[in-house]
Amino acid sequence: MEEQETYLSDWLDGSINDQALKALVGEAEFREYQSITTELNRWIAPEFKGDLTFLDQPKKKKIPVRALWVRWSVAASVLLAIGLFVFQGFSKQVIATTGEELVYVLPDNSTARLSPGSELSFSSWGFAWKRTISLSGQAFFKVAKGATFTVESDQGFTQVLGTEFTVHSRGNYYQVRCFEGSVEVKIDQNKYVLAPYQWVDNLNQAVERFEGAENSPLSYWSVPLSVVLADIEAVYGIEIDRAVVQPSWIFTGKLDHDNLNQALNQALWPFNLEYKFVSEHKILLQPTQ
Amino acid sequence: MNPCDAQHFSVFYEKNAQSLFRYLYYTFGKEAEAQDIAQNVFVKIWEQCHKIDGTKIKSLIYTMARNEALNIIKHEKVVLEFSATSPDRNNQEYQTPEFLIEQDEFKSKLEKALSSLKPQERQVFLMNRMDGMKYQEIADNLGLSVKAVEKRMHHVLVALRAQIKGFNR
């Protein structure tokens, strides 16, 4: 019941006076509250030291996308489409189960770091020519130099030369972030060419810059919260009831991958949400009171 | 306001930069990082002003600052430190060594108690107590209801009293 009462906040903003509070809590308790507020009145918080000199500097320009890459990539796509029909080899499957992170070295020495609850497959013979991978979940790729390398998902596909990039494909969501080199992404009928530190997803369908985010699992740049929660489910093997989550809630940041409570706090706190365990593996989200 | 107009922007900056920095400090307790993040938020707003809805800009800067801070600042124990004005020099009673020592002890107990609060409670409490922000304004900036702010204010004072009693035992 005490949580419902707010007489102290009423006293703090002057809605009720000292006498009224004394009557409620007694003289001794009143003095203890008063000693706290009196002490705080004496304190001085640090000052902000920023300035407005940046107003005089020219604004940063967006990095233009080079048309040449697009044309080259179109040619590569055509070749690849032919290649797809030619090489339908035996499929090899790599699965990172719930709670497991896995680094897989592909036959051409490219590496794929799979986040927990992700899955990739590729054709085991003919990979040297074809270099095509199917992915669901999230993976960070470091691609050896060579022919075009393609990552397919249900929502889009991504083509690169030697480069580093992250593909995030969870449910209907699809996002690609480029860390090095250049990456071509195809979503629906549209093609996007990413330069380093650019990203695109199938919600906004526009190439934008990101900053400083790491290429590690559970690190996000502008990803819908519902997708982040789906990742948490996969990583920790739990189920999250997220009826309160709005589609417009977008998360940027990095989550712990070995501490569920910490990860939930990091993901939910910006949205003023709390979680509670309704059973051992089931979590309910609700607005913070 | 029009965030692309330098005049409007400067006024907005003067009115809100200090509060935003303080909000970060109260929440995360890292002064240097809070300085950088608060400044960067305004630089970003200025650079991308054409994309920004001037009517929602106040709550936007708080959201941006919070996301940026969660990205940069590691989850560690929060350490808050405040300077304090010296006691009234003209009043002899407030100049005795006993009084000064006691006051110092109480200050560090209260700092410690504040540090142990949940960040979302501490930030609300200190925005009101230190910066004199009204409950309604805090609620608007942080996207909370006034009722939620009131509950947090109440609960913080209850918690602080209990903590300090605990230290005394």
C-alpha cells in the first residue's frame, strides 16, 4: 500500500506544508526527512562546460554512393544468378544453438561469427566458385578476398567483396551494417550500396551512417526493440511476452550476453519498461511504475 | 522552434544544455562522459536539424542522450560527488568542529545512499531537488506520467531515510 502513497512528493513540491507532514509521520520522522532536504540545498552539482562553437563550422556532408559499384554489382548479380543454377551442391548446415556463440571458418578462409540462435547453410562443394550462404539470425562476416560473396535471407540478400559486415535477420526484420569495404544489399526490388559505417534495414530502406558501435553479438544500431527481444529469447532460451512493445520503439546500444538480468535492464530501461518472471522461462513486460 | 535556425537553436541550447548534462550525471555518475555526450547530442541535432520535429525536440534530446550513454558508459557502480557551500560563517553555532565533522559525515552518507538508488529514481529526484525542475517538466522530458514522477519522489525519500538509518546502526 505504501507504494501508492505520495505524501512525501507532495511535501517536496510544497503541495502540503511541514505541519501537515508532521501530523502524518510524527515529529521524529519529519526531522529526518528535513535533514535530507536541508543537506541537499547546500550542495552544488557540476557545471556543463560545452559551447556553441560548432555552429560556425560547416556541416558534415553525406558520403555519396558511387554509381560504378552499382553497375558492377548488377553484372555480378547476373553472373551469380547463373551460378546458382549451375552449382546446387550438397548443403552443409551450421547452427549456433540457444546460448552459444560460434565462429565458423568457411572453405575459403572467410569467417562467420554466429550469434546464439542463428543458423547458416551453404553448398559444401562448389563453394569456392559460388560463395553463397543462407542465414537466419545474426552473424558477423569477415570475408576473404576473391569472388563475390553472397548472404541470402528470406527478406533480402547481401553481396560483397573482401570486407567486414553484419547481417541481422530475425523474423521479418533484416538489417545490414558494413564495417569495411563495400556491401551491396538487395531488399524487395531495391538495391543499396553501403560504404564503411553505413547501414540499411527493410523498415526505413535508406542508407544511413552509424557510429562507434561494435561488431559483436547483441550490439545494435537503430533496431526495433521487438527484434532485440527476439534475440534475447534466442540467446538465453526464454520466452518474452512483449504485448506492450510498440513497433516504433527503436533501440541502439549493446547488451550483455552472459547475464540475462543485465541484458534485460539494458534493453528495457530506455523505454521505461520493467520485466518480471511469470515462470522459470517466461517473462512479462510492463511499464515502469 | 525551428532547429535549423541558429538563433532558435542557441536559445534552446542555453535553456537546456545544463539540465541535459545534469540529467546524465545524476543517472550515470560519470562527469567527463556526461559532458561529452550532452555536447554531442546538440551537435547531432544541429547537423541533422532538417530531420527533426521542433515540437518534440525536448524529449528527443533526453532520449538521444540516454541511448548514447548506454552505448558508451559501462555498467559500473555509480559514484556521485557534489561540492557544498560552506556553512554560515556568521553563526558561531555552525562553526564548531563537532558540527562541521557531523555535517561532513552526513554528506557522505547521503551521497552513498543516493548512489545506491535505481538510476531512474535518482535522476528524477535530483532533477527536482538540485535543478528545481517541476514534476510536470521532468515527466515531459523523460516521457513519464506525473504520477510516476510523484511515486519515484516519494519512494526515494523513503529509501534515503532508511539507508541513512542503516548506516547509523
